[in-house]
Amino acid sequence: MYNKILSMIGIAMKAGKIASGEFSTEKAIKNNKAFLVIISEDASKNTKKKFTNSCTFYNVPILFVSTKEELGSAIGKEQRSSMALLDEGFAKAIIKNMEEIGGNLNGKN
């Protein structure tokens, strides 16, 4: 279901437009560098709540996609429960794709 989104995440990673891991994702949000935050569907309730609150406060769209393993694999790393897209074009393309498949999108477009 998320293959196209995971593929786009991989391309964004190769372009150097991904911040991954809790610390880097949080830093990108607070520094207004995040155009989209992606959280794995199997992340802890605490992680989901923390990033939902942060993204709401900083007005950053947030998606809940796939598993930690698949997100990590998409960027060539170990498990990742959170990441931020640092490029508006990639973010818009992923949001558009998520809307087309009726995925879990919270926040602004």
C-alpha cells in the first residue's frame, strides 16, 4: 500500500532531504526546516503524541506510514520511527500520494 511513498522517501534520502531519528526530526521541526513529518504506524503512543503535538504547534503536516522496519529500509538504515522531509517538493508529492490512497494524514496540506 505504501510502496510508492517508501520509494519517494528513498529518493529524498539520496537527495539529502531527510532528517531521521527522534532528535533530528524534532530539531528539523523546531528550526522550521521540516515540510512533512513521517511517523511509523507501529511507533509508541508516546512518540506519536509527542510529534503530533509538536507538528500541530509548528504547523507541520504529519503522516503515519508503514512500519519502523520499512521506513528504515527505505532510507538504507536500521529501524526508524520518525523522520522529517526537508524539501517542499518531496513533501507535497508524498502528501498527494497519501491522499490518493486514503492514508492517515493529519495537519495542513
